[in-house]
Amino acid sequence: MPKIWTISELASEITRTLNEKGTFQSLWVSGEISNFKNHRPSGHWYFTLKDQHASLKAVMFKSRAERIGFMPQDGMKVLARGGVRMYERDGSIQLYAEELQPSGVGALYLAFEQLKARLAAEGLFEQSRKKPIPRVPRRLGIVTSPTGAALRDVLNILSRRNPRLSWVLAPAAVQGEAAPREVAQALGRLNRWGGVDVIIVGRGGGSLEELWAFNTEEVARAIAASEIPVISAVGHETDVTIADFVADLRAPTPSAAAELAVPLLSDLYAEVNLLSQGLKQAMAAQISGKRQRLDFLAGRGPLANPFWRVEQNRQQLDQLADRLTGSMTRFVSDKNGILKLLAAKLDLLSPLAILGRGYSLTYDAGGKLIRSVREVEVQTEVRVRLGEGSLKCQVLAKENEA
């Protein structure tokens, strides 16, 4: 009777056979990617490789995927290297990919184009966000290798164009795995310090791989985040990097960057002299015009007769004095008339005037005005005030009149 296999036994036998056959342990496969999935949070990539007649599931674990310089996409033709094994739980044959390359285009070029498209979509290349380069910087910042040719080229240009300009170097590796982080950190240090007016970042020429630090997202975002204007100067004139697109100004070489950032000292002197001459001419023209105006005024008006204004003011003072005298006279006259009228009214109300019409006032011995017969006794003395003089009298009798 033939052997009856369990599913587990059969899966194990297939796995053993694949492992024993060295051909399937490390091979290259060509195909088109479909059903690509970047699994989060594990970071593993799952996809299918297919051609016109068949398909093969594939997986690339995070440790391998992190080394790939581009992001796979559905429809992309690739070359994949890895081992073919059986995933026993699902009963499927899978390619466990360890390397992945675009088919027909370099991996670095594809990564460059993908990052360029993504940053452009975010607006990091827009002209409106680029900062102007100061015309006359006070201090220059340089981000490059302290031992590279780029630094020597920049300093050589500075010594010829303006030896008085100060500069500061923020050293950084410009190639290798550590280069993107060091370039980004150097840009950050210069911005935190804030003691420079413009920054040149770059390096000399090299292969695409050697220039790759300036095609990374880390460096691109550090340049975009810089509050200080940045001039990108990477490689030769024909080399174009992501840093060139993000920077506020692109220079074809480090030497050209120094020429763009630093004006000639002799040109500055010539411009200052030209402006000084123009200022002197403008001041001379102003003085000449004012002098002509002064001469014109000196021949007429107040300047021709310095006492003319005094005489005018004196005449005006006389007129004002006359007006004041007239006003005071009318005022006093008006007040005298009013005073006389009030005096007449007051005189009518005066007790003396009443006495003058035949009335009298009677006071007791203490000088108190007597208003009723009940206030005096018979035989007491009283004083009677008349219109003219007064009388001392004695009360002989009291009479009450209704």
C-alpha cells in the first residue's frame, strides 16, 4: 500500500527538498511587481512577482528593505535575489528577497526621481519659498569636509575677492553612510548659532554614489528648514542633486558658490566712491539752490529791510492799543450806566430814603428797634430816628390802634 502523507509531512518534505537543492537558496528572479504592501509597523515588504504566464509571492524583511534606495511600486519591473522556500502555514512557495534592483534603470537614479517627485509635490522646490542671498554678507558659513578640495577652493576665492570677510566652518563628512546626518547636523548648528549671513554647503566632484548624501531626504529637509540662506555647491557643473533644487541658490561648483556669495572688495570700494561722489554732488546742488533762494529773498521783503517787520508789528500794536482803549471806554461807560441805575433802585429801597419821606424809627435804651407798644413801658426813655437827626423821648402813655 502506498504511503499516505500528512499535510505537515508533505510540507516538510517540500521544504527539505528546496533547502537541499542549492539552486533555490540564492537565485535572481526577473518579474513585474504587483500587490505591493509596505506593512506597518513591522516594515516588511510583501509583493508578488509575475510575468505573462505565472506569479510568485515574495517577502522582504525590514532589515533588508531598509537597504533599498527606492520604494517599489506596482507595475515596476525588477530583478530580485533571494531564496525560494515554502511558507508551510499557507502552503505557498515564496521568494525571500534579499536584494532588489529596478530592471532597466539604476536603483540610485530611481530613488533620486522618486524623492525629487515627492519633495516637489510638497512645494520644497517652489521659487516663492527661496530666501534672497545677502548682497554683502558679514560672515560666511561653510558646510563641507575640512580636508576636501571644496574648502580649499572656497577659501582661495575668498582670499582673492575679499580677504577681510570672516568665515566659519561647520565640518561634516560629505560621503558615506554618516554623511547625510553630519551635513544636516552642521546646518542645524549654524542656524542655532545665527552668526552667519549665508551658508555654502557642498563638496567637490565625484561619482553618483559619492555625491549621494546630497540626494537624501535628510539633507534636503535640513536645507529647507534653514532660516539662513543656503547656496548648494555639489560636484561639477553637470552634477545635479536634490540639494540643488531645495537650496535658495544653486552654484555649479564650490568656487562658483564663493563668487556668488562674496562680492569683490574692489567693486565695493568703487561703488562706495561712486555713491560718495553722487552724495557730494547732490549736497552741492542743494546748497547752491538754497543760496540762490536766499539771495533772491535778500533783495526783497523782510530781508531787504530788517526793520520792516518791526515797523509792521509796531503799527499793528498801535491799532490794537486804540481798539483796546475804545473797548475799555465803552465798557466803563456801560458799567457806569448800569451802576447808576442800580444805585437809584437801591436808593428807593434805602431806610434813609424812607425816613426822608416822614417816617421814623424808634429804639429802646438798649438800641433795639421797637415794633410794638408792648415792647416798652410808660415813663421809659426811647430814641426816635428821623430823616435828619434823632430825638430822645419819654413814653407818657401807650395806645393800641386797630
